[in-house]
Amino acid sequence: MQVTYIYNSGFLVELDKHILLFDYYQGTIPPLNQNKPLYVFVSHFHHDHYNPAIYQINHPKITYIIDRKINNTGIKVRPSEIYEIDDLYIQTLLSTDAGVAFVVEVENKQIYHAGDLHWWHWIGEPEADNKYQAGTFKKEISKIKDIHFDLMMIPLDPRLEESSWWGMEHILKNIKTKYVLPMHFTDNPKMMLKYLNHEPLKQYNNILKINNEGEIFIIGDNNDD
């Protein structure tokens, strides 16, 4: 599959027979193959994960799979459910912030997009809030511990500073995945890359490093472990 990083948490994943667009917010969407069905995923309503401009995408066969709290057309999804849409098998997880995370099985590939499901540990927040974040995050991730993923798109938000990698590290310790793409770093790839080079994460060789918007990653059988 070919994965294009668009911006922040936005990715376009093109497989042999399907195209998946996750959490488009801004940036350039690559040219779309008009012969493959397009599935547009929106994890929640926050402005950095959802842009109503997705409804202006020109494509003959497009399906919108959106969080239930978004006031627009599409297949509405809620946390902790399973959906079969055409030949996609979709599991949703409860976000620690808003909406859902997506687990998508398609063409014998397992793909995870976190949305805002993350270990959000904010300095200065009440201890009870940070405890809730940690506990809820770990509980939700434990639900997918038996899945072997081909690709996981996981937040690494530099605003969290020294706790920015906690969520990604926890996933890498507990979930098997061939590749990881960091996300949710907006205009700050340098800081994101800095944290990737910290001791807890630099031991993992399956994290793909993003340097620029529009960067393309080829993830296919020839590269699989």
C-alpha cells in the first residue's frame, strides 16, 4: 500500500482496490484513482481532524464514515462497535479526548488510525484527569492486543513535551505492528523527530520518520518482515 502524509493527522492510504482518507484537516490531497472506491474517515469533530471540505471531494464512489457527533451526512459510528461496510471490517475504540479511533481490516491488511486516542498527560492538569487518561488509554489499547497490524498511525504531539512519547511507547511494547507513522505534530516535525530519537523510541526500527507534508511511504509485501 501507498501512504501519503497530508498534514497533522491526515493520511491517504491507497491499496490495490481501495482508498482510505483519514482525518483530513488541511493540505493537499493527492490525485485520487477514480476506479477505486474512496472511504473518508473522520474520528471526531475537532477542527484539526475534520474539515467540511471533504464533502467537496470529486470522486464517483465515495463513502463517509464519521463520528456520530458530526452534523453531516455519512455512516455515523460510535465507540466500542464493529461495522461491516462493503468489504471493510471496522472496529472503533473510545477516544480519551473525543470521538473514536479506527481499526480497519481491508485486503488482508490491518490498519489503525488513533484519531485523538492517546495518553494525554498534561503538566499542570489535575492528577485525577491524568490518571483517567492513562487508565482509559491502556484499557482501549488492550482491546486490540491480539491484532497484528500492518500500519498504525499514532500521535506524537510535541506539546506534551516529556510525556509526548508515552502513548506510542506503550503501543509499541504491547501491540505487534510492522510499521508506525507518527501524527498530530502540526507544523513541528523537527520536535517530533527529536522525540523519536529519545531513548524510549529510538530502539524501534519500524517507526517511519516524516519530514515533509506530501511525503509518500510504500508499504508492501516486498517490505514486510
